Amino acid sequence: MLPDAESPLPNTEVHLLHSARVGDEFKVLVAHSGTESRAPRPVLVMADPWAGFGTAVEMTRVLRFQGQMPDTVVVGVGYRSARMADIHRQRTRDLTASVDASVVSEARPAPM
């Protein structure tokens, strides 16, 4: 975890997680909209938080303050790089639908 000073927003944590599956490191942002309670809270998870994480966090904080939303944890799973070329390549890898051949072959009807 990186200290709050290196986080994009106050009361936000940054965790770097390595994925052996894709051979890459992900930047996971965790923002708290209220208390630091250990009690279960709703979680809003965002893929690719590059442009919308700050907005989502501040909206949950405003709505909580107004009593219109419970204390919510916002989690953004993104990338370490800030270069758009890298982000675009990683988005394509992670967010493009793909086919699992083992599932497709099992789902096909047998030839008649």
C-alpha cells in the first residue's frame, strides 16, 4: 500500500497487485466515503478507473453526506502506467471479450 500522500484523493489507498496470469501489475485504488469501520459496507468496483474514479468517489461522499447513500467503499482496478499507449494495450487485453475454447467445444451440439 502506498501512503495517502501518493493517493489520487484524500482517504484513498493505492495497492499494487501482481497478476501471474497476465504477467502485469495492477494499481488498485480504494476510497472510503465515510468511517473506517470494520463493519461490512457496500462496495462499488470500477474497471479502468483512469477517468472516472475521482468522480465516483466524490459522488458517493456527497450522497453519503446528504443521507442518500450508505457508507460505501469505491474500488478502482487500473494500471500502473500513465501512458495512454500502455493503457490502451492493457484495456484491450483485459476488457475485450474472448472465447474459452473448452467451454465452446462443450456447448456445441453433437453433429447429426
